[in-house]
Amino acid sequence: MTPFFVAIFLLGLSSLATAANFNQVYEWPEELNYEWPSEESRARALADVTFKPAKLYPIYMAVYESRIFFSLYRYNRYIPATLVSLPTSSASSAPPLLTPFPSLEMNGEKNCNQIGEATGLQVDSVGRLWVLDGGSKKCNSKLWTIDLKNNDQTKLVHEFSFQKWTHDLVLDETPNGTFAYIALWVKKHIVVFSLEKNESWTVETPDIMVYSIALSPKTDQEPRQLYIGKYNSTELYSISVDTLRNGNLTANPELVGNWTAIDSYSMVMDNQGTMFTAFSRKNFLSSWKTSQPFQEQRFHEVAGLEYVWPFTFTFDQSGTLWMTVFDDKSKPRCRLLKAAVGAKSSQASPDGASGKEEYVAERRILIDSSVFFVFLLAFAIL
């Protein structure tokens, strides 16, 4: 065995050693379903076609302590509640029902005081769930906060001047205030919201249709970067958040690199600076360590997926990556997975990742074992 072959073999083993080990939490063999107030209310919704179980699937998620929150893609009037919750664990082996959150009455399109279409979800540092609400044909888009530490008290934070088209949001908590950066479907701008001023404004991104966004971690060394995935393109861009916070009405995103697939519909950043990306109609997740020059890595792959948005994923505050895998063409239809990766949401400090030391130690053991195996094999061959 040549030294070159040994090096290549070692590199391959090291890559395998750092891959996440996902464990299944729940699986839904058939359609997802709500927790209804009564069987009569469920039967009535089925009869008047305001509920179609086959149309339920998650597209965004957030995790806080013992609860997971999903926003469900809205198929017209078939979805009574687009914001739901479920427990992170259960004593029962049966998959849990989805609980409309904060209640069934707070979801819907009957009036503009309801959550019409939950899209992006984020949990801030004080335990508030931020909900981006697309509204409806007659109601403007909105921002809600739900205080998860205080009996789920719900507050309408801001109403925008536009309707629908909301896609995702990220939160930027600073000593001078909290900002939300919001992506709209295939629009050539970013919407910025200042919590302290209760104001929102539009920052144009000339020639770049925004599809997905992610925010770099908090550091003392350099300003945070907002990353933008361009619609119908492999291109990834970045903007300094200083440009967005200062009230500028135009930004000039800089090209970072090109993914191997088009349409990165979801991008999530951990607090160690690694970005994870899912692509429309692709059966894999990619990653990139943003502290290094752009280089895409294949993070996770599931054979045979056919759905348009197969993955929903997020980090919690204890070093766990949560993910749903959805496939409308096979069974189980939906699975909830988790992996201990030692990194948190990008909202957390890079130095405070719970479980980080344990995860690094496990990786070191695996890599050291790989090195020993390679040298043992090389010695035997020689």
C-alpha cells in the first residue's frame, strides 16, 4: 500500500467518523393527524372538506425544551391549523397527534386575528417562539411571538403592508435591539424588522431572487453575515447585517460559491459556523463550514425520496439536530429523526455548545481508531 493510498483511505474513514448518527424518534406510516377537540369535530371537518389528512406535511420546525413546533404547508382550505406542536418524547410507541398551537381557534383564515399561514419559525434567547405568518388573501402578513416560558402567551408583534409570499426568517439579537430578516418567495429583496422600533423596511437585492436565508453565528471578531440562496440557481450569496440594520434600502450581495444542486429551499446554521442546506426534489443534505473557503460536503442522504421538500430540520439548545424526512410516495410517509451533534442553533454563543466536549471526544476516539486501523492494515500489506 502506497503512502498516497493510505492517506486517501484515512481521509475517507475520517469523513465517516464525523458523520451524524440519526436515531428515529417517531414515524407516521400513513397521514399525519391533529389532536381534535372531539371526534365529532374531526368528522365534521372531513365531511365539509375543510380537512384532508393527506395534505398535512411539515415545512418548517423549531424545538424548545420538551416541545417541537411545526409549520405545515397550507393547501388552500384543507389545513385547519398550520402551526402545531408535539412532544420530543413519548411513553407510547404510537406516533403523536399534532396539537394545534397555541390553539385551534388561533389558527385559521376566518379573521385577521388568527394565524393564517405559519411559515418561518425561530426561538429567541428568552424562550419566545417567533412565527412568520403569511396571512391570507384578505389579511396582511404578520409577525407573532409566543412566550413559551409564560403559559404560551401570544402577541401580535407587527403587521406588514403585504400579503402572502412569506418564506422564512432569522433573528439577529444585538445589544442595541432585535432584528428579524425575512425572505419572501422569489422576491428581489429582504424584509427587515426592528423589534424596538416596531418598524419594517425593504432592502433590495438587485437581480437576485431570494429563496432561502441563514445567519452566521455571533462572534466578537466580525459582523454577522446573512446568507442568501438564489431561486432557480446554484448560487449562494452573503450580505453583512450592518447593511441591513442601518436602514439601507439597497444591498449588493457578494457571491460565495455554487452548490451542486439548484434551489436551496432551506438553510440552517449552527453556532459553530456550519451551514446545512436542503434542495428542492433532492434526497440529500449538504453542509459547508463557513470559516473556510466554500466547499460543499454531503452531510446526509436518504435513498428514494421523491417529494418536492423532503427535509425539515433545526437545532435545539442542547446540541441536537432534529429532522423530518417526508416522502409522499412511500411508507412510512413521515419520520422524525434526531442526532447528537454537539452544536446548537446559531442564536447561541459558539463557545457554549452543550455537549460539545463529549461530541469532540467521541470523534477523536473514532478518528484515532481509524488511524490505528489504517496503519495496521498498511503494515500487514507491506
